[in-house]
Amino acid sequence: MGLALLPMALLVLPALLLQPVLADNSEEPNVRCGACRALMDEVEYDINKARQKKTKVGSYRIRPDGTQERKKVPLAQSEAFLVDLLDKVCMRMNDYQLEDDPVTKQKYFRRYAPRKGDKIYKEYKKFFFYSDAFKPLKFACEAIIEKYEDEIFALIAQEAHHLADMLCSEKSDLCGTPVNHPEP
């Protein structure tokens, strides 16, 4: 019996040893708070962009009278859109950099990359920016989504404004007081 558990122990032991190392990157309060705010800013941007679009939801089954039970809902509230959004949003953490707030002297993450619709976007895409500095932010973003996915969906369903403040300060307490840093 002891020999049968040896292969299992060899598989579990490295995972247990690596867990504190992986957790250290996202345990910094600035990183967790910054990741939460960046995540929700990106989600809010995509939702506002998709708010005017509609999608069909409902059953594909045809009733005996030949009709389907389908209706149009805003794309931003469809489950498929939200799941797809949350699957891809953490990849955009590379577009953020750590800055000092000139007033409070606190560090926060701010988006520096232009968005797809901006005039400078085509020029920006000619260059490749990569830094290991965004890895902790991306890791923290993924951890926040995993832990607070239901809360994110609930806030979106309520059509709440200031999603970053609602999730990061009120629901999760990852950030202290609500702070808005407007994007340029």
C-alpha cells in the first residue's frame, strides 16, 4: 500500500511546494487591487461597446405549431458574450503599467495602450511590447475571475455603473475606498 501511494505523493509534492511561489505574485495588495480595477474597466468598456447590439437567445426546439421560443436580448447581457469576455480579458493586462498617483502618491495600474478604435491603434500595433511585469497582474486577474465570477455576472445583470468600485471595493474588499482614475 505504501508503494502504491508513492507515485501519487511525487505528483502532489511539487504542486504543494510551488503553490506559495505562485501565490506570492498576486498577494501584493497593489497588484490585486490593480488587477481588479483593470479587469472591471476592461469589462465595462466591452459591455458599453456591445450595449447597442442584440443577440437571439432561447431554445432551438421547434414547437408543434412550427414556432421557436427565441427572443432578442442585449448582447452585453448574454451569457455566451460574458463567458467569452471573461475568458479573454486577462490577456489585456499587458496594456497596463504601474504609476504613481500625483495627488495621493499611491501606486495604481493605468492603461497606456490605445484601444482598437483609436486613431493611433494601427501605429501602436506595429510594435511589440512585452514585459514580465504584467504576469503578476494577469495571474491576479485570473484568480479574481475564478473567485468572483458570480458577483461579476450579477453586477452586469443589474446594469450597475462603476463596476470597478462595486466589485473591487464593495463586493470583494480587494481595494480600500472607491477611487476613480479616468483614462486619458
